[in-house]
Amino acid sequence: MSSATTPQPIRVALVGATGKMGRYAIDAISNADDMDLVATLSSKNPLEDITEAQATHVLDLSVPDISPDVVAFAVDNGLHTVVGTSGWTEDKRTALASQLANHPEIGVLIAPNFSIGSVLATRFAAQAAPYFDSVEIIEMHHPHKLDAPSGTAVRTAEMIATARHNAGVGASPDATKHDPDHARGAQVDGVHVHAVRLAGLEAHQEVLLGTPGQQLVLRHDAFDRTSYMPGVLLGLRTVASRPGLAYGLDEYLDLD
């Protein structure tokens, strides 16, 4: 009688372990039965610590300035990588995709948001957007956040714009001609995004959709960083089975 082979644990190296997200990730990975946290790095540690620890996966929760270097190092060393760092513009993602072409067995997930609720809210907004004349986004975060608009808001705007374009829907009506102080917010692919930074907040987003006679508001609230951990673990458990570059946790949720 043969016994089943026990799967080897996922050996995770965490970059950005000293940050707020990193501290939550340490607990989540340490408490996962199918994972071993083999290395915890700050932005000051040499990346060679990752390979010396014999990691199979990298979780990058660093900062935008060093994240591309972390991911490039991981890919070159054959390590699957989950990225929760913001600042991954289209140009950077294109460069990464080119690098991955030389490593076709490696998977990388770049997740603008790990909250499954937030990912679903973004998807629902994209589905609804073609049916309304107007759409705008308000994202609200704690005042220590370094980037604006948030990566989640950018991703939401991109998905909304794509959905409206594919449906042949034009831009939201707007007669504004004079806005020297940018009161109308930033524009991401033609979608207005307004960023609020306020003490006491964590991470919140509203998508406002309007048409004559009605309004639909899709709102998601993350009250602390524990809300991100199920998505982090999902990414680490899935990335090796999805070679290539995935942008957005929704690609791992099989929503289609």
C-alpha cells in the first residue's frame, strides 16, 4: 500500500518585511500550513539573501524605487514572485513581460490590491460602467501613503475605460473649461480620479456612476491590513501554476 506524497511547502522570501504590510504578511505566512517563511528582508538587505535562503517564491512589499530590481532579480533566479508594491506603470510591466519571455516557466503577479472585496468591487464597476453616462472615482487613504492616485484607483479607472471603449461609450459629460487648480482631479484613461488623504482612514474607494434619474455607488472599505492577507496567500499559492505576467488579483479569481 503506497502513501501519498506530502507536497513541499512554499518557501517564501519577504522583501519589505519591516513595513506595515510586511508585518501582517509575516504573521499570515508563518501561520499558513503550506508555507515556510525562509527570509525577511528590508530594502537595505542584499537580494542575495533570497537565494541563500533557498526560497522558491518572493513576496515583494517594498517601495516603488526598488521593486523593479527585486522582481528582476527574482525572475533571473527562477523564483515566482507576488508583488504588492505600487508604481508598476505600463512601461515597467512591458519591460518585465519582455524579461519573462526568457523565463517562460516563471510566474509573476502584480496586484494593485490584495483585498478580494476590493478586487470584486473594481470588477463590478467595470461591468456596470458602460450602462451609465458618467463615472468618477474617489479614493481615500491614510496620510502616510506615498502615491496618488492609488494603484487600486488606477487599475479601476483602466478597467472602466476599457469596458466603456469596448462598448462604444463616449467620455463622461463635463462642461468644465476653467480648472487652474485641478479641482476636477486627475484623469486616468479619461476617468476622473480624486484622491483624499485623511488621518483615521485606512483604504477606501467609491466609484460613482450616474445617468439621468439614478446613481449607483460601489464602495469598498478596508479597515486594517488583515483584509489583504487572504489575497496575499492566494497569490503565493497560485503564481507558480500561472506562468507569465498577471496584472491584478482578479486574474486568479477565475471570474469569467
